[in-house]
Amino acid sequence: MERRRHWRGGGTAVTATTTTTRPTTARPRTGLLTTGLLTTALLTTGLLICATGCTGSGETVTDDPRPATDAVRVLHNAAATLVDAGTSRTTTSMEMATGGTRVTIRGEGVYDYTKQLGHLRVLLPQDPAGASPHRPITELLAPGALFMKNRGAGVPADKWVRVDTATLSDGNLVTGGATDPLAAAEVLRGTREATYVGRARVAGTEVRHYRGTADLAEAARSASPGNRGPLRAAAKGFATARVPFDAYLDNEGRIRKLLHRFSFVNGQQKDTVAVVSTTLLYDFGAPVHVRLPRPADIYAGRVSEQ
């Protein structure tokens, strides 16, 4: 069934056509489903949640005497520019550190910005002995939903775990171990202040580097329907709704690199945790084929943390 969706954000109207049918499934019983891949990674590496920092590597800053005319306006339009671009490949990383040791969850895959569908392969870090505690986790991203395979103990190998992202306190900006590329871009719809840093290069592509702060509540008000609920949940669930970021846009206005610094409260120790999420986008126009699980393939039971 083909549906056409229209939304407007940051002053730009966007129309998307979707031909994928989303399965209607019964939601897992409240309290039985836990999805925190960051928590799992920390448990398997024997680390406690603390704080992190991240520096942008692989960039060569060059002089640019021309200031950006309107940094906030450019960033507000970045998500719509990705929708116009259609598709891309992506690599992701999510980092936190404690005691001088950094924990990183990495992912790679493809994303269709028009249909808001993506496919990621997510790798959890090795344990202290150097062994990988998990098989790669397959994630399918869809409007308002996250599907995971090989998520945790107790889930049959042929079953998927489905999560309603609007019910997560972080809106799945960090829970899944990777930030949905379009959701990451739509955070920029809430940009309150931003400065143009200058020209740089990311993976050989010349880009313009912007630095600023976005407000998640404001981003939710301007976001596409599929990300409105998750971003609204994140605005309420994070320690602060303000998100510092560094964004690198190419000459066509497409995001090539996006770094967010999220802050949330560790439920076990009540500490504020800083998480750095980095999204790289490249190979625009790459083929993307995402087939969502059938209702019969979705598991609704208890999922272990390890």
C-alpha cells in the first residue's frame, strides 16, 4: 500500500512516498522488555557509567575567510536536505568512558531518508579478556519503531525484538547503541544558537563546520511525524533537553558528520552520564532495501540485559 506523508519543519515542506507496510503487532508487556545496549556494553566490559569526551578525528581544518550567512537557518534545513538526497550509507559510534577506559559501540549500514527506513549492523565492545560477548546485532529502523535481532539472552535466534521508540525515555537516541540518522539530523531543527567554525575535510570531502546547541523540545515540535514522539520523550527523559553538537555539511547542505553530546541520568547510580554519538553519512544515492519483520517473527517476552 502506498501512502504519501507531508510534514513541514524549519520552514521547508517535505513530501515522502512510502511503499513499505509496517507490521501491526501487540506491544510487549510493560516492564518485560529492556533494550539498553549501552548498559549491556558496560556490564560486559566491567565498567561503571561515568562521562566521556570525544574529539573529531580525520578532519583537516582549512582557512575560510567567508562567514556563514545564517548558521541557524542552514542547520534547521539540514534534515530536509537529507530527505531530498534520498539515501546514503552510514557509520555510527556511541562512546562513553570511565577510569580512562573508553567504551564504544559501533555500527554501519544504510538509510532511506524518504521512507525513514534503515538497516544497521551494531557491534558491542570486547570484554576485558578480548572476547566479543555478542554476535553483531541487526537493527532495522522505522518511523516510531526499532527492530533488533540477536539482542539478548532468551530471544529465539529467528525472532526480532520490537520497541516503540516513543516509549523510551531517551527516544532511542542512545538506547539502541546507534542514533537513527534522520532523528540525529532532526535534532538540528531545534538549534537555538550556532556558530560557523570554518572549512574542514571529512573523509576527503570538503565541508563547512558548525558548532551549536539544540533544544530537543523545540526539535520535536518541528520534526517529521515519525520522530516527533521519540524526540518529545527524549526532551523529558534526558538530564537536560539542551544538546551540544558539531555538524559538518558539504557544499550541497548535506550532513557528512554529526556529533551530539547527550546527557542522561544513570538509573542505578543516579549519576549524570555523558554520551557522545557520532554519525557519518556518505555514498548518497546508495541502494537501500529494508524489509520489516512479519508480526509472527516478533518476540514479545522478557529480554535479558546480557
